[in-house]
Amino acid sequence: MSRVAVVTGGASGIGLGVARQFLADGHQVAILDRDGAAAQAAAADLATAGKVLAIETDVADRAAVQAAFDRVRAELGPVGILVTSAGIEMFTPLLDITPETWERVLAVNLTGTFTCVQAAAADMIAGHWGRIVTISSSSAQSGAGNMAHYTASKGGVIALTKSLARELAPHGITVNTIPPTLVDTPMARQGEANGDIPGVDLIASMVPLGRAGTAADIAAACSYLCSDGGSYVTGQVIGVNGGMYI
């Protein structure tokens, strides 16, 4: 059955892969991204695959999120699926993390996730059906040096997901999280270029399956979790990581 799916951070990387997969699954897709030009370019590229809407949205801006979801409802219909892929990654030693930096990372990664879920949930509750997948991070499970702000925000996403799963289950809504490890995305390549992480190919050699993950790998898991077949999976941390964390 075709649903209306919202993908935040959908202009590139994991979000773009998820948007592409949802169109292949027959859904209508709204791409929300703070880079409006990139969102429009992604929508234009995907237009032949189905109905896709691009909206420039900073998920840390509550009013912008509400306006975006209002537009989705007006142009596509009630929201049935949400994947929260929007996020920012920073590498900062503990003593150099400013209050402003801390607040920005949490505002996008954690509060932005909450705000988008809250904006979508009313449609799902009214329809007695919904699928929500948050994108967290394996660094929240393992810890990571120079990333206290990032790991804290993603750990919060995992805890938020579990609480939402319990609260929304009576309404026929599932909520799960995927904590990627190494995924070959523009963000990962930028971290490599900045010297924040070792080479993507070097890290990939340490993955038991012998390669970096792809956006398509994460998208395939989202496709299942957001399908009718995923109706009995909720509150779970689904590791799509090539065996890095078991």
C-alpha cells in the first residue's frame, strides 16, 4: 500500500538512499533538508521514480518543521512513515566544546528528532498505523573520543526511540532505531578529508564483512521496518553494521 513518507536529511547520504528506496516501494516521499538547493536537486533526480516533494527545513527550527509537515499534508496527504536521518557530526575535544556547540548538536540530532516525531504522530494516531525509524549511531553504544556532544545526542535518540515505541504501540505505530557504524557517505568522506577519522577504506578493512556500509544497506532495513511485514518489530536497535557490533 502506498503511504506518505517523510525523510529528514533526505538530500544526501543515508537520507537520500532511504528516499530512493521508499519511491521504489511505491510510497510518496517528502524530502526535508536544511540545504534547500540540494533537496530540490535530489527531488528532480528522483522525480521519474514517483511523487517526491522537497522542502528546505532546519529540524532545529520548530516552526519550520511544523510548516513543512503542514505542507506535506496539504500536497501529499497524512504522514504514515517517518525516517529521521537529519543530523550533524562534530569532532571536538571535551574542554573545547562550547555551550553553543553543545546546544546546536543536541538541537539538531535529538530535539530535531523529537520535534519531527511529534509533528508526524498525530496523523499516525488518527490513522491507527505508523512507522517511525530514527537514525542514531553506533558511537552512542561504544563511546567515541572527541565526540561527547554527538554521542550524547545519539544516545538520547536511542532512549527516545524506546520510550516512543512503548507509548505509541497501542495506536498501531512502530518505532525503531538504526545505529549505523561506517557508512560511505559525503559526511564520512568529509570527516576523512578533515582528518577527523581514519580513511574510510582503512576502517572498512576492519569490518567483518570487509566493506563500508552504503546508504542502500540502511535503506533496505528501513524498507522492511516501515512495511506491513515489520508490524511486530518495535522498540528495537537494529544494527546494520557489517558485523562491527554484535
